[in-house]
Amino acid sequence: MPKRKQELELPMIFDLRDRSDANMAAMTAFYKQHGYLCSPLLSAKACEDNVCELWDEVILRQPLLDEYRIKVRDSDGIELDPKHKEHRGKFFKAVASPLSPATRKAFTKGWPLHLQFGACADDKVWHLEGTWGVRQDPDLYALASSVIGTPDLFVSIDRAITKLPEQGNNELAHWDTNVLFPGEHEEQATAELASIHGKVCYTPSRVLIAPGTHTDEFQRQVNETYKPLYPHVNKDDKLVQLDKNKPDPMGLLGKLQLFRVPAGHVVFWHKDLLHGQKKTPADECPEYGAFISYRPAKLRKEYKEVCGVDEMEDRFQSFLEGKAPTLYPSLQEVHLYPNMFNIIPQLMKNRIQKMPQDHPMIQERTQKNGAVVKTLVRVPSHDYTPPKLSSLGKRLLGWREDAGAEEHEPMHAASGDAGPSKRMRGAD
């Protein structure tokens, strides 16, 4: 008999729609003890809408020659359009169900850049209507406020998740903070420790975490025990990754648990929680979703120190013009294409060969050795309209209702508060 597939456990699940004092206190206490939280958030229709929007605005708009362009067809061979009302259900089923090897191969050829990571950096991906619907969801905001301990928050401008089965790294167990040099960036660390990070899943997903590894006491033990084992880690490193070939005296790798996260759920984890990732098995559906985080509404001076751009100005310009921000929430630089394209030039060549050679994204650059090579650059979007924001959404972006805020107001939003849509509230 064939080996039966192991069923993954569900994480502890709460209901963030229940804003009673008792439930909010229970969720906050659980998060502080275990370092993660999971809750239903979006309806099946909202998930379908958001996946179709991702395909319509990002995946199907890859600037590729026709032979590489992804064509999603029904059983009769008709090419499906996610914008077509009668096609939408079939389209969603075709792209969000387990893929045949042939379909997965075809998707891979036409997939956005950052295929391996599973979260592209195309300009359109940062400000999709569905993503902003999640960001400004009142109940999600209430949960973040309760956990962080303040109503004054910023929401992250981050990427959507577009992860095909069998792509990405396996394991990569790490902390997103430098646990071996905890006092080197005290001001930034304090702000980050008060933040809450996670993802909303439009299709079934997975999360690899080690509950309880985020507490101050546990971090002190890790610092004392592992610092001698990782002499190559220096104070300027932004994260620490565990090496499975090194001694593991606290059994950290054994503490990692792989949970399944149902479609429509949001899962948050503490910034200091040991976590990782696993490849999605070939026989499971692609993963679609969005990364999301909240933090206290305080501008970081480090932002401008890193990139020379004021953080608030960068947030506004990203939103108003529909372009990628300069830095990720982690303060690392946003790149259109993976860094591996610079390390392995053939990867860049392979991508450019799939594109019309007169496409404006294809430019030339001069290398240090004087050689002139082709590269990819961003081009302005001419069909972007900023999504409407509720009054809450404006505050989460960083809108100030006092002097000077109106100069950042999108024209279509100036007439009043659009209020939360059905999709952002998760209703059918």
C-alpha cells in the first residue's frame, strides 16, 4: 500500500472577530506566551477575489514573449480571464488547486521574478485593493492594537505571496533579529519587538515555528549558549540562521513545529520567534497570500540613514504612484529581481531572452570590469489608481489629518471616507 500522507496539525486558533474583553485578553496572553496567533479572517469569496486580482494585476502582466506567457485554460481549451465574471470560478480553481507537472512547468516559465522566494517585488503587488482591504480590516487592527499595546500603529507595505509548489528554500530556521548581539541596535530593536508580523493566506499554507522561543529568558539562554558556536556572526548582521551541521545544545531545531494554516486565515508570529519555511509539496496547491505587519506609529530615523529617503515620504510616494517602496519593513533594500541574477549572470540572460527585446525594462549597465551587459529596471505604471482607504487605512498608512496631510490625498479619496468594503470585512 502507498504510504499515507502525514496530516499536519492546526495551530491554536482564535476568533479575532470576537472583540470581547475576555477574548482579546486571551489572544494577547497566548501570543505573549507562545509567540504566535492564528485566526480566520477572509471568506472563501474574498480569497478567490484576491487570488484573481493577483493574477490579473501581476502574474498575467509579466512582460514576456507569447510562448512564455501563462495561459490558463478550462477543460475545453478556452483561455480563462480572471476579470470575466463567468470565468472567475473556473480560473480560481485552475490556479489554486494542485497542479499537474506539465502545468507547474508552464507556470514556472512565466512566473514573476523572485520565483524561488515566492514573493515578487513587481510594482503592482504592493498596493492591490485586496491587500489594502486586509491591512485596514478593523478587527485585524484591533487585534494588533491589543497585542502591541497602543492604538497608534503603522501597517507594513509589503509583498504578496505567490509561491509555487517545490519552489523556495527548505528549513532556513532563523531569527529575524540578531539574538547574539541583542543590545547593538537598542532603539530599533525596541520598536521591532513591539511589532507583530505574519501573513494572511488566500489558499492553504504552512508555517514553521518554534513556540516559546521569543521570550527574554529564552533569548538570554540562546545568547549564552550559541554565541561561541557562531563566531562568524557580527553585530551588524540583521538575522541569525541556525546551521544544522553545528552543535545544537538547546535542541532548537527539534522545537520547530510545522503547522498547516487553512485558507482565509491570518497567522502572526513574534519578531524574535525562531521560525523557518518548508517547500510546498508538489501535490499541494500553490500558496497565495500577503505578508502583513503592524508596528507603533513612529518614524524610524534608520530608514533615511539606510537609503537617504524619508520613511513617510517613501510610504506616500509608494502608495500614490503605485511603486515599490525603497526598503522592506526589515530596512533591507527592495530589488526588482533576485540578487542571484547579479551573482549568476546567466539567470539574467535567461529572463531577458523571454522578453521582447525592445521592452523598456531592458537596459544596459557597465560592470566594474568595463563590460556592458543587459539588465532589468523598473518602468513607471500608467494604469495605476490608488486604492480607496477608510479613515483607519489612512491612519495606518501614516496620513496626518492636521496641517499638510491634504497634499498627499489621492483625488478620488478626497470626497470622503469610503469605509470598509465587503471584501475587506471578509463577507460573502
